[in-house]
Amino acid sequence: MSYDASADRRHPAARLIARVGLGAGASLAVLALAGCNATAPRTPDTRLPAAFEAPAGTPLPAAALDQWWTQFNDPQLNGLIATALEKSPDARSAAAVLEEARAVRKGQIRQLFIPSGQITGAASRQHTDILDQSGQGFTLGGDTDNYSAGFDVSWELDYLGRRKNGLQVVNNDLAAARFAYEGARAALAANVAQSYFEAKGLAVQLEDARQSARISQGLLDLAAEKARRGLSAGSEADSAAASLAQSQAQAADLESQLQAARRSLLILVGRGIDPLASLSVDAALAEPPPIPAAVPGELLARRPDVREAQARLASAAGNLKVNQKALYPTFTLTPGVGWAKSVSPAFNFGSGGAGGGTVSTTTGTWTLGGNVSIPLLNIPQLLAEIDAQDARTEQAAVAYEKAIQTAYGEAENAMAQMASDQRRVTLLKAGETRAANAYAASRKGYAAGLTDQTTNLQNEQTWRSARTALTGAQTQALLRAVQTYKALGGGWSPNAPAPLPPRAASRPADTSSERASR
């Protein structure tokens, strides 16, 4: 069988053993020098363009990205996001996951740096009955009590720095959990803002539909009056009635959609059982804030998902070092102290050789020892674990590179689309103004008998379409602004971790029915 050097990515010492066929003793000698030749994980490709191809934005301070929702100047939005970050089930669940990671790290740190050992104790009583006795000597029956206690410690000498590598792993695992927590909170804030703007867009559409219904009702009344006076055909009244029914049906549908959107928003912020009346949504859409200026390189620090991928790569690299150093011998100190006491029956020479006395013996011991462990027969398994961890480290490096490229693509696309949405809103505003003017003129002409109803209804339909398109574009521009801020890594502070919600907030309220059932 030929040896393929290009396909063998194992530890250098493992490759040498496999190729030369060294025996056990020589293998240990090779492994003793393996630390100098340990395979290091490759450096991931983190290159990014110097600038985005999307239109340049407006420079904003870092704090504006940390809490980007304040750029919309909407107190209700600020309050909803603050409530969600404190009371939302998503926020509380993310906080619980982070608390779990902190607890796990605390246990791992103790396991790494605190000697292992335990205090042991034992007590026993043994009763002996003399059933038969012959020969010389004295053997007494009765109760014998034994007591003992000991404290044995085991401490591995960290002469290779394996404990330092283990600390690198646990610290990066916690860092990844913290960035996942921040990412969950940032995503929650974005979801709340998007749901809020979608609800406001529905409220505007509902108000437009109701206004159209009022206009259609006026046209119906006018057409009916003209038909009654013989100034127009009765078909005009029928056409106006059909238009009114369409407007009323559209208003009813939008009303149900808005109600569902408000309930979904209450659930999202952690107020799912509150009445709908507690959440009012104004039928108004504000202008989105300007596009923030940014450079691609900032995404490496600002995006929590990129930081999480980086921490997971560092953790995988640390695990690789730990597995590589598992090939070396381990030296362990095993000090200990002990105490024992025994109380047994004794022969009393002063009473004519009769029994009845006791003798007590107490001893104390201490030991100071050590041992060495050489993983001789475990070497094939350890080498396989190194190969597996090397592959996992490569996977983490690829995931880190993908996270960087995804972040750049999301930011680039969001900024370009936000600029396009803003231009679209400007154009549709001008078109809606012209359509509204044309419809107002046709209504006056129809009332004066200068315009027929067909022309009037066509102008009304054009105006409605322009209003609907404008409302959709304005809503889309606001949603795109939220998406852009999120894509640029907004919604958290990279320099100061967000506080955990209070533990009490994560427990459901104790209702009277629950208390009664206990």
C-alpha cells in the first residue's frame, strides 16, 4: 500500500510512527518531542473590501447603533423594545441559556485548577462469640469498634500548559454563549420594530379604506339623489353602491389583520394576555432615519454572530491543543492524611484472668506520593481524537469565514435596498399627490354635472392605488431601515454586555387558581 502524504493531515508524530513502524518504546520517544511539531489550525480568511459598494450613509456615533431604535424618534417603539428585552419569553430564554453557560464554566474552572479529593469516614462494630477455644493464648469475644477518617488529594502537575489550554476552551465557550445571547436580544429588538411598523402600515391602510368608504358613501348618496331627480341613470347609483361595498369589505379585512398584528406584537414583547386596548397603533408612518455610514471591517467587531463564530473557532483550537497534549505522560501528586481508632475487648490480668476490659488504639498517618501515567495503549485512540478535533477545528474555521461573508452580504444588500426604497417613496409621494388632486377635481366636476361617474370612479381607483403603493413603500422603507441597522451589527454594545433580566421576571405569576390547587 502506498503512502499518500498529501492526504495525511494527522499529527506529525503520528505520521512518523505510521510510516516508520516504530515500536512502543520508540513511539514514546517520538511523542515526547511532538509538542514542538504540533499541527496548528490554519488561519481563517477574514479579508473584507475597504468600502461597501452601496451608497455612502450618514456618519453616526457608536451609541446610535447600540440602540438604533432611538433614531426613529418614536417613544412608543422605544417602550415596546425596552419591555421586550426585559419580559419577552425569548429574552428570558436567552438569559437562561447564558446563565447555564456561566454555571458550566464555573464548574470547569474548578475542575481545572482545584485539586480533586474527598474526605472519607467509616465506623463499624463487630461482635464476636467464642464458640470453641483450645490451645494456649487468650482470645476474647465481645464488641470491637473501629473508626477511621481520611483526606486524599490528587493534583496533576501542569508542566505542559494543558490547564492553560483548557482555560482557553472554557473562556471561549462562555464568550460564544454571551455573543449568542446578545445576538438573540438584537434579533428580538429588530422583530419588535418590524412588527410595530407592519402594524402601523396596516393602520394607515385601514384608515385609507375607511376614508374611501366615506367617499363612496357620499358618491352613492349623490348618485341616488341625481337619479331621483332624473338627472342621471339609476345604474350610476348601482355602480356607486358596488364601490361602497368593496371599500367596506376591504376595511373589514384590514381591521381583522390589524387586530391580529397587535396581538402578535403583544405576545412578542411579553404582554400576550393584555387586552388589545392596551396597545394603540397610530395610523401614521414616519420617515425612516438616514442610512448609517459604515465600513465592512467594523462588522468583525459589531456583528454578534461573527464574534460568536470567532469564539467557537478559538474554543476548537484550544481543544485541539488539549488533545495533542494528552499524548504526553501525566505526573500527579497524591498527598493524604488519615486517622483511625479501634476499641476492642481486652484480657484483665488483675482480675484473675477474666475479661471485661477494653483496649483503645488510635493512629494517625500521612502520605506524600506521586504517580506517572503514560498512555501507551491509548495512543491510537488519542491520535484518532486529534484527527477528529482537527476536522472540527477546520469546520469552525469555515463557519467563521461563512459568517463574515454572510454579514458583509447582508449589510451590502440592506444598505443598497434601503437607498432604493427611499427613492421609491419620494417618487410615489409625488405620484400620490397628483392622483389626489385629480380625484378631488373629478369629484367637484361630478357634483357640478361636468364629469361623468365613470371618469370619477377611474380617478378614485387611481388615487386608491397610489395611496396603497405609497403606504406599502413607506412601510417597506421602515422595515428596510430596521434590517439595515441589524445587518450592521446594531442592537447591542460590543464594549459592555447587556444586563441579565431579573430572575423573578422569568417565573410566571402565581395565580389564585394555582395557589388553590396546592
